[in-house]
Amino acid sequence: MAGQPERRKHRRLSIRLPIECVASLGDRRTTVRTVTCDISSGGVCFEVDSEEYPVGTSLEMEFGVPPGDGHSPYPGRVRGTGTVVRVGQLEDAASTSRYRVTAQFSRTLKLVF
């Protein structure tokens, strides 16, 4: 919103990376494959078709990382864990069944090639 100060601690990068999330929901685990909306060193945002991930849900995440100058000439994977901190239904009339999930990383991500 206009006029409100920025409260984020980490700079976000608007990038669409493939992500697989495994959520611990009580006595069951569910897996969703989607793409990120944005990512920072503190967390990630992605969209899903269900509001099944309430605030406080523990996530195991794995991201696909394309090759690039400065990190690797080969594609790789990044793994991490986190907790859902925000869930909101998208306001776009064409996307009324889509939800945006924001998760905070629990520890530093690990790069795997």
C-alpha cells in the first residue's frame, strides 16, 4: 500500500522457480508442486489451488535452480525447511480458487548439485 513503510528484513527477488513443498498437516503429509512468486534469504512466496496450508504449517521445500554465472554451469536444487506465516486468497476474479502462501525459512538453504 502506498505510504506504508517497508517492513521486510530481506530483499525479495521476483523469480519463478519450480518448487516442491511437503507439508506436515497433523498426522498426514501432502506434497504440492508449483512455482515461486518471489524468494528472499528469509522466505518464499508461492501460489496453490487450496487453502490447505494454514499459518504455522511446517514445510520441507526443494527448488530447481537454473545454471548461471557465479554459482554453477549446471542446474541444481536448493533444499530447506520453513513455516507458513501468511495465506491469502488472490483477489483476481479469474483466480478466486488460488491462494498465495508465504513461508519463512527455518534455517539456511542448502544447495545440492
